[in-house]
Amino acid sequence: MSFSPDRTAAHLLGQRRKPRPLRTPIGRLADELRPSTLAEGVAAQRALATLTDAAAPAGFKIGATGARMQAYLGLDGPVAGFMAQDTVHASGSTLSAAPFLRPGVECELCVHLAHDLPPALTTVEQAAAAVDTLMAAIELVENRYEELGAFGTPSLMADQVYHAGAFIGAPLAEWHGLDLAALRGVMTVDGAVVGEGLGRELLGHPMAALAWLAGSAEAAAFGGLRAGQVIMLGSVCPPVWLEGDTGGRGRIEVRFDGLAEAVLTLV
């Protein structure tokens, strides 16, 4: 049986839409559902966007933009996923942790696009010129997989690379004077520092991460990046999984020097 992106997308969405008590980590996909190449994974992700009314996505998230994250995920380079409008929230949001399977959080920088970036090789300067505002952000992720090595990178691509939500701080328009590579981010859970890192974790510079996305197969599948979209540029530290006694609950704060904080409360 030939690979069908639509069939794989429907299967992955069905797993997510099960009632929480019935949701369990996904193992290796059946051969007829499993994308064998990154191109097939991208096609399945595009099909998933259509099924979730996100064919014109609110934005994108980038994952594995630094050596620490690539080593953590066992990847050789960055990957990206679309973000539907209903997964993008303002800082200060309070959500129930109950629907999420093994939730985690990441310490991210985010940009808002004022101009389109077509699906083509893009310089750092061209990427920066498309940005009007910069924000601190939290990405909510789900560890939906039994074992990532068995699940596989193409399947991870199809499933939006762990994405569950984005929580974005107040925008800064006058960001051009900041040394983005040296910008330090710190993430806390209930006041305790759980992760930190610098902007250079994002492919050496946050705008290099945006330039990579603009030229990626993931962006090309959606016709490029569009004005008005928000782009999560990646985490400056490995994800922190909210497990154990908290039951996935807590107050998460992300702070970058010079930016308004991003806050998420899971109850």
C-alpha cells in the first residue's frame, strides 16, 4: 500500500482526540501509516493542518535549533511544525492540565512577521527585515511518544514536533538594539529555575533560525511564511517535563533580558 499523508494525519489526530483517560503514548506507527522520509512527514503535517482548519496557520514552531536540543531529541538539524490559531495564546493564560498527555514547557523567543517571507533561501538580514516585534514565549509540548527513536523523525514531523500550545508575552517593537545572540532566557516553574540559555542556542542567532525556517520544506509546504504570523524560534534549553507530584500543574514563567515576561498557569 502506498503512503497516504491524509491517512496518517487522520490517525494522529484521532489519537489526540481520544478522551484523556484513553490516551496513551504512541508507539511506532504501522508500516502503512509510517512516513519513511522527511518529505512524507511534511506532507502528512500539511494534511494534518487541513484537518485542523489550519491550512493557513497562525504561525510555526521551530524545534532542535541548538546542539543541546538536537542531542536531546536525537536529531541532526532543526525541524518545524505549524501552529493552529486555537493553540496560540497570550501570556497570563490559565489552562487545565487535564487534557494534555505528559506535558512539558520550553523557554522560547518568538517574532511577529510584518512582511511575507517566500519559500526560498533567505539571509539572516532578509529574515530580520520581515520582523516587526520580538517576544518572550513559552511553548507547551506533549511527550506523545513511547520512544522517539522508534517513532522516528518523519513521524515526529507529521505530528507537529511535540506542539500543544504557544503562550506569548507582550511585544517589543524596539528590539533592533538588543544583542539577540547574547540574550539570556530563564524559565521557572513555581518560582524555581528549571532551565536557561542564550539566544545563540537558536542556530547561532535567533534570526538565523527564522532564515532557516523560511527556506525549509516545512514552510514551502504552506506556501511560505506570511505577514501576521507568529514564529516560535526554538527553545534555548531542553524541555522541562511537568511530571511527578505536580500532575502537570504549575505556574511557568519565561524571562529574557529586555522583554516582557511570558506566563502560563496550568491547573
